[in-house]
Amino acid sequence: MRKNVTLYMLFSLLHVIASAQNNTVIKLVHKVGDKTLQLHTETYFNQFNEPFTVHKFKYYITGLQIEYENGKKKYTFEKPYHLVAEEDSTTKMITLNKPLKNITTISFLLGVDSLRNVSGAQTDDLDPMKGMFWTWNTGYIYAKLEGQSDSSNAAAHYFSYHVGGYKTNENAARKVVLKIDEKSQSPINEIAIEADILKWFVGANEIKISNAAVCHQPGVLAMMLADNYKNMFTIKAIK
Amino acid sequence: MKQTKAFLILLCMVCVGIAFITIEKYKPTPLKFIIPKGWPKPAFDFKRNPLTQEGFELGKKLFYDERLSKDSTISCASCHQQFSAFATFDHPFSHGYNNSFTTRNAPALQNLAWQKEFMWDGGINHLEVQPITPIVAENEMAETLENVILKLKRDTAYLRMFKAAFGDATINTQRMNKALNQFMVMLVSSNSKYDRVMRGEDTFNLPQRLGYEIFKQKCASCHKEPFFTDFTYRNNGMPLDATINDIGRMRITGNKNDSLKFKVPSLRNVDITYPYGHDGRFFTLDNVFEHYRKNMQPIHTTDSLLKNKLYLSNFQIGQVTAFLFTLTDSGFLKNPKFAAPAYSKPTILHQH
């Protein structure tokens, strides 16, 4: 009898491990046009032929939600606020705790909702320690792109885009909805989503490093950048 | 089968027992926050951060701890000194890390539980995030939050105190700030002579009474009782100091109509919080009165109440000053509850 129980427990443990491996993973791949992002070393060119390097690339994914079973079911990622940072590869692998199939949409807020901006000190990925927080004018930085560019008129040719803002006329959080048409029979192992930094400069607005090298506060420029970069994501591969 | 069942039941009992013991162990002493008679409901959310003796003691230790700064020389209390109602005594600007100076005058810390926004420009929207600002500012404590949390985690006294205050020894930004908040919201100043007179326990002398009448007419629309501020942002006619270029509230709102507006400061304990003004440009109350009646430079954003300046005769100035002195709350300034904890180094005060 005892043996049976132990065996059963062993099996269920194995089952848990096995199914964990099948859980769907969202993999974020950072690109600059058709090149894969390399921090510091590579020089890229934007649509205005302005050269630039990238030192930092970070953004918040909030309330990640996935519609699957052809739109019949909704899955909400258990971690409400997820900070993605280029330099930390673990943040670019989002492991859902469920195997999903027949996914129709992936949606999230790119940024942090207004309420979290006015509710005091937060923990985990929202800990102000993460450096995505303005201390002199309370609020989260939703996305950061920093580097150097010969086109920049700022000190040491730095360019630095810190985008945030939660107040009515300054809100820079943007909803992202990615549509998928996927009819697989078995659960998806991996969805690769690319984020293209070149989209920061064009789209809703043309933003040249030579004209605007620094954005360090909420306001018009921050919202213009957000309106551009909200379109940086595309689904590249489903495995 | 029976055996397993019995085992499982036993396991359950042990688990419940352990849970019970740990719950039993975390029993902080609630700290009562007393709202002075006639005062409005505080803005501070006591449900989010319930005050306890343990949280308060931890907050006090943090407030007086120099290790919150990069080179362990500056604590919150270096700039916020109890005998000056937690302002920086006798300094227009406070000394920060590595011989730097702040660019604004450190305000008194009192009655913060009723305040919704912080700093001269109201840029901080919650008391719980406020301590981060001086910790990371290059001209204040110049430290990173990571390092501060690391330093605290290495100190067993802190591990013990965080556990006593919050139930386990987790140390993070949120808990540090919550503890600091518990200390800061307890800094209530409500027992000056003025308060005693209002409660019918004392009487003003003649100049104080006349001064109070003038104050109610000429000053109270901005310096509103009982806090002696209405917590709004206004331009009281102080011209821009081009060396500092502080545009005040406009830095936060981006609105030109907010240029040179600053938070109306409380006048409680005003006698000992000199120098005055957001940049400490007035060394004495007389300087402030000269500003209001003569030197002020009204511009388009100057408050409509002050468009024609604010004239007071020398007599009246004497009377208003006599009244302002009744706002000194010596019980608050000397309350041992708020003084440096015995087991930490006394705050170093430089003399010059």
C-alpha cells in the first residue's frame, strides 16, 4: 500500500515536471531593423541616416493577456508587471504557466497603469530600485532607450529617451494588441515576438535624434515616442 | 491506507500548529494616531500602513541612520533637525554629499499625515515614495537604493526590527519607506500656545490678539488654519533667482501659468525654521515682511491677493510677529519620542 502511494506521488511529480516543459513561452527578441540588438558595440542607422549605439533598452509589459482556444478562453499572466531589459536575458523569456493553443490575440499595456503611479512604493518589478522611476516628479518610466549618436546635440553625444506620464494630458501608457492566426493541434511551445527599436523614430511622428536627443519627463515628446514605439512589436515565429 | 490517513491528519495538525505559532509570534503593538480636536481627517492611508510601535521605532532608526547616504555621513536628520521642527536650522540650503548643497530650503516636517503632495513644487504624489528622492539625489545622500537595502540587510539589528515591524525579515524599498512614513506621520505639532488658546486653555496677550486679528485678515487665506497652509501652490511675488532658476510648480505641470508658484509653507514653529522662502533668501521674519510690503515683484502669475503688495505698518508687523511666535510648539521640538535613538550615534551638527 505504502509503495503504491509513493509511486503515485513520484508519477504525479514527473507529470508536473513534464507538463511544465510544455508550457507556452513568449520569447522577446530585440532588433534594430533586420539586425539583432547588440548593446554598446554596434552602430546602427535610423531612417534619417543618423548613426547610433544602444546602451540601454527596457520597458514594462503590464497585464499580459492571451486569448486562446479560438477566442473562447482568456489567460492572464500571473505576474501583473513585467520589466523587460535587454541586458537580462531571463526577462526576455516569459513562461506562461499553461500550455496554450489556437491563440488569437496577445495583448498588454506597454507601460504602467495610472493607479500604480499614485499608490506609493511598490515591490518586485515595480520596485523603484529598478531605475524605472522618476524621483523628483513621481511616476514610472515606462520605456527607456539610451545610447550615443553623433547626431545628438546633448552632452557627450548621448541620446536618452525616458518615456512615462500618467496624468490625463500626459498619459504615455499604450495598449498593444497583437493578432495571431494559428490553428495548431497541440499546445504551442514558443511564440517569438520581435521588438524593433527603429520604430521609435517613425510611425505616428518623425523623431530625429538631432532635434530631440533627450526626453526625461512626461509631456508631448514622451507621448509622441510612445505613439511610435507602441508599434514596435511583431510576431515572428510560432513553434 | 489507514496508516497514511493517520499520517496525513498528523501532518495537517503539525502544519496548522506551526502556522499558529508564527501568527502568534508576529504581534506588533498598535500605535494610536490622535487627530487633534477640530482637525480634518488625515490624508495618510492608515490601512495601507498601520502604525505600530515597532514600525515607528524602525522608522526612527532609519531616519537617524547616516548609512542611508553614500559615505555614511548624512542622515535624514542631518537636514531635518528636531530643534528646528525638522527643518535645517539657520541654513538657506542644506549640506549634501561631498560638499554639495541642496537648491531649496529644507522645510519643517510636521503634520505630514494631512499632506497629499510633497516638496515645494508638490512633485511627489505619495509620502511612501518621498524618501527615495533624498537618498538618490546627488546633492543630498547620493546613494543607490540597492546599496541602502544591502547595507540594511547586512545589519542583524535591522533584520530583527523589520521582522518585528512587518512579520518577516524581508527588507525592500517599500518596507523601508513604510517605516520611515510611520515615524514621519507621528510628527504632529498641535500643542503651541495658539492651539491652547483655541482650546480655551490659555489666553493671548494684547499684541498676540491684535496680531491674530491682522493675520486672519491678511494672511490666513493662504496660510490657513489649523495647518497655516492651504496646501496650494502660489506665487507670492518672489522674483526668480537666476543663479538657481527654480521655476517651482511649472517644473511639474509644464504649465506656464504655474511659473514661480511654490507650496504655501506652514507657519507652525516659524520662529525657529529660519531662513525663509523656498530658497531661504529671507533670513528673518522682518525680511519677509519687507518683502510683502515693499520688495515683492508681482508678475502675471503672482497671486491676485498680492497684486498690490501687502502693506503692514511697523506696529502691525510687531503684532503679527507676536502672534507668529505663539505657533512655537516646544513640546514637539523637545519630545524625546522623536529624538535620535539612544543606540545610534548622535547626529553630527556642523558649526559655522
